[in-house]
Amino acid sequence: MLNKLIISTFTLFAGLFITACNQSNQQSRSAENKEEVQEKTQVTKLEGEICYKNVFPYRDNPMMKDIQELNLVIDGDQVSGEYNWLPAEKDQRKGSLTGTIEDNIIIAEYQFMQEGNEETASITIDIDHQKAVIVGGNPELGLNATIKKIDCE
């Protein structure tokens, strides 16, 4: 009878201990999952001067290069900058942009010169620490691009 009581008491305490450990592990995992979700949904605010550039060397003449470049200055929610397409053998497109940024998405007006014509287009730029994705304007203008982040010179 005493053995049954000892075994029952031991079993009860072991069960309580295992249950407490499982609840603690679940709470710990739940806290870790919440932190991961917060990190993924939190947008890193970019500010200051940020530069992006793609260089496309010619296969038959590596000294000749087409270049896409985007240079931004972010001050709070205001953005200004330059977006240029500089082909080695064709007319270049050079322009400036002004706009606003929210959650690392820039909505801007892009004013540029190409082939002697001055034009304006609305563009959207999704930026992060690795690249900028530019979309907008008429498709025939060829403004859409993904440009790699670089250190500003």
C-alpha cells in the first residue's frame, strides 16, 4: 500500500513537471515566433544617400559598357535623386526625380531628357539594402529596371 502511494505521488509529480516543462517550451517557442514575425514585417527605414548601379559590358568589347544608375537622397519622407540610362552607343536618358517614401516604396515624378525630348513619367521604386525595383511610365520608354545597390562614390 505504501509502495502504491509512493508510486502514485511520484507519478503525479513527474506528470506535473513534464506539463510545466512543455508549457514553458511552448511559451518560449511562441515568443520566438512572435519575434520572427515582427522582424519580417518590420521595414528597415532607409535614409540619407543611397546608390544603385548596373553595368553591362559588351561581349565583343568589354571596354564599352551600358550603365543604369539610380542615386537617391532620402530625408524623412521626401526623396530626390537621379535616374540615368547611359548606353555606350545610343542616346542617353538622364533625369531627376522627386517624390515621397513610405515603407521603402517611393512614388515619384521623373523628369528626363532623351533624344532631345523632355518628358515626365510617374514611377514607383521599391528599395531595400540590395536592390531597387523601378516600374512606371509607358512601356515603350523602357523605364522599368531592377538595379543593384552599391556604395555611393
